[in-house]
Amino acid sequence: MVVRKTTEQRILEEKREESTDWIPKTQLGNDVLKGKYESLEDILVKGLVILEPGIVDILVPDMKSEIIYIGGSPGKGGGIRRTATKRTARMHKSGRRFKLTAVIAVGNENGIVGLGSASSREHRTALEKALEQAKLNVIRVRLGCGSWECGCDGKHSIPFKSQSRYGSVGVKLLPAPKGVGVVGNQPSKKVLGLAGIKDIWVKTSGNTGVRGNVVHAIFEALKNLSRVKGDL
């Protein structure tokens, strides 16, 4: 059986192959290339700013990426046909100028996740820029088991509930026991799955039809898990 790859998947694979010829331009990049840092968590714990995607490619070679389908076009039989980029238009003296926006999430499915969005006039360029931005925005996610129904000491969920707001969308993340899975829509499953969360309840409010705001609100809620007092 031959599995055909979409255009978006081929673009991401080509971008990964190009990262193997990376030449560092910052001091942190040179330190990573020399082997001063053994893992990405060492950099995130110190609060160092990552300015090069190649740093993430070297320290996390098994990093996975998912495209968040935020765009849409009318289908033949009604409904919406989801697309990888969202097209917007502005009116100028010379006519309409279109812009494409893409959102991509990256993660190692073990406590590291990143989210990036970028815009361009071309579909391919928007995806490439969003992938690079996602690698620059990686964070650590505090995993645990905060569900009273489970009570285990595993790291299949989150230690306590967290909430955030992005635009008109509000998100509340609640810890869940083993076997529940990720109870949420498809974009939230992609982001939470890349973060390594296997069981969680996702409660949303507001205009959830804007998928870009939903995933950004979830990303902010994951950030809030580490903004508490105490040792991580």
C-alpha cells in the first residue's frame, strides 16, 4: 500500500533536512554545537532565549510537528473544507492584497511543546515561517496526575486545573483519570498530544470556531502550569 504525502507534509520534511546543515550564529548555538548543553530542558530551566531553530533540532531530534488547520473554504455539499492556511485580504489603491496565515505545533510528546504562527503571501513560506517560530517558542509542560478519581503518581495528565484566555476564546484544562483520553476538539488534541498529555478534559467558551485562538489559549494555559510557586 502506497501512502501519499500531502504538500504540507513534504514541506515540513524538506525543512527538517535543511536543518542538518545548520551553522550557529549566536553564542547559545555555538555552546549547543560544542555539547555544553545535554538537553533542551537545561536551556529552558536557565531561562535562556532561543533565537535559532537549529538548537531545538539538535537537542530534540525526535521533535514532531502538526499543522493546525485554521482556514476553510466552502465545500461542494455544504459545510467547510479545512485548509492549512487562512486567507485574509486588505484593500489598497492597486486592488486587493491577500495574506496567508499558518499555525504549527511542535513537541516531543514528553513535556516539551511549542506553538508558532506566521503570515506570508505564499502558502509554502507561511508554513516554513510558522514551523521556525514554533521551535523558538518551546516551553516545558508540568505533567502529573491531579485527578481525585485516579490518585496515581504518574505523568499522564496535569497536576491541577489551569485556565487562560486568548481573544474571545476562554479555555479551562482539568486533570482526568487514566483511560479518559483527551476530551476536546481536533486542534486541542494535536497540541496536548505533542505535549505528552494523555488524559485531560478541555472546556472552552467564546467563539471557538476561530481555531487559531483556541490553540493559542490552550498554549497559554499550559504555560500557566509553570507559573506557580514551588519546585517543578
